[in-house]
Amino acid sequence: MFEYFRIRILIKAMWRPVGDRRPETIDQVAAIGLPAVPQLINAMKASPHTSSAAQEALVKIGRPAVPALIEALRHRNVLIRALAAEVLGEIGDAGAVEAMLPLLQERTDWVRREAVTALGKLGDPRAGDALLAMLGDTDLEVREVAAEALGRLKHAAAVEPLWRALDDRCENVQVAAAVALEQLNATEILLDALCHGSADVRACVAFDLAPEALSAPQRARAREALLANLADPDREVRDAAAAALRKLEELASSKSP
């Protein structure tokens, strides 16, 4: 009983602003370990300060908190479900994957976003096909984090859907898809994307171009597209193209006898 009230008092103290004794209090709660987990999960639906502190303490507790957090994915409170997914993603225990998949069907956009983000951090290939489906979600932020997650997973089946996502109506999704395609080494698609209709995509692909990963014909193709982009109406595209051309020239100089 004494332990219960000690935990309760410490959790209440965690609302203090950063710069006071908040970090010290979080460490004290985390040091209690498993006995503190139920109250910390419940505290995630409190004020923003207390909620973020409770999440931090749960992450510090780590794997011992995972079973209770998995159970919290089915909690009646939508805030706890979403934040439990976020904490599980930070802890990084792939044992949470199967329990998290149903959250992708939640009506609340925020819960789906947190679940997708967490599954990407967990990096388990079992989530790949479910994350592919999220590229068609009605919420643009869900589509964006789905593209990011598929890139982290390096899910081979995602190349074609990500290529289609380059034409998403939201530019953030387009850029996330381009970055994911880079992570999947989809070189031919990325070279095509140097001429994409979105300036953000053109700039992103040029900025991250790695000439050393290209074959000689691919470097020639990239150079042609980048030279054309020097006259692009978007300044970021022009700057990225110029930087990429410098990288191509440096590589060519290093290979010269």
C-alpha cells in the first residue's frame, strides 16, 4: 500500500516544468520498475506535462513494461491506446507487432498514425503488407508515415506502391515516398523522379543522389536530368541539382587516371 501511494505522489510531481526536478522524478519512478507501470499507463491520459513524463518513464522501464502496454492497446480510452503504441515503438520490442496491427483499423486518425509510426520503428517485416495498405489511407499524415515506415522496413513489395505515391496529392507524402524509394535502392524510379512534376520531389531526389551507387549509364542519365534542372523555376531544385552535379564531377575526377 505504501508503494502504491509513493508511486502516485511521484507521478503527480512529474507535471513540473522542465528545469525543475522533473527529470529526477521521472528517473525515480522508472527505477521502481514494473510496480509503477499500471499507474504510469493511467497517467498518460492526464495533462500534457504528466502524460509526456509518464511516457518517458515507461520508455526508461523498457521491456518489463511491454506486456502491460500491449494490453493498453485495447484500452477503452483512445488517448491511452495511441500513446501505448507510441511508447512501444520507442521501446522497440517486436513482440508488440501482432497486437498493434488492429490499431491500423481505428476510426481515429491519430491512433492510426501512432500505430503506423510505431510499426516502422519496430522494423518487423510482419507489418509490411499491412503498412502497404496504409498508403491508401484517407488521412494524409497516415500516408506520409506509412511511406516512411516502409522505407525503414526496406519492404521489397513496396517499390511499386511507393512509385505511385510519388503522385499523391500531398507533397509531404510524395517526398516521404521518394526518401523510402532511396532506402529501397529503387534507382531507376528515382532517376525518373528527377523529372517529376513536384518540385519537392525533384529537389529531394537530387539532394540525396549518391553517384557512387550508380552505374556509368545511370550517371549519364542523371547528369542529363540535373543539367535540365539547373533551369528549373524552383530555386531549391536548382540548388539541389547543382550540388548533385558537383558530386558527379568529384566522382568522375576521383576515377580519372
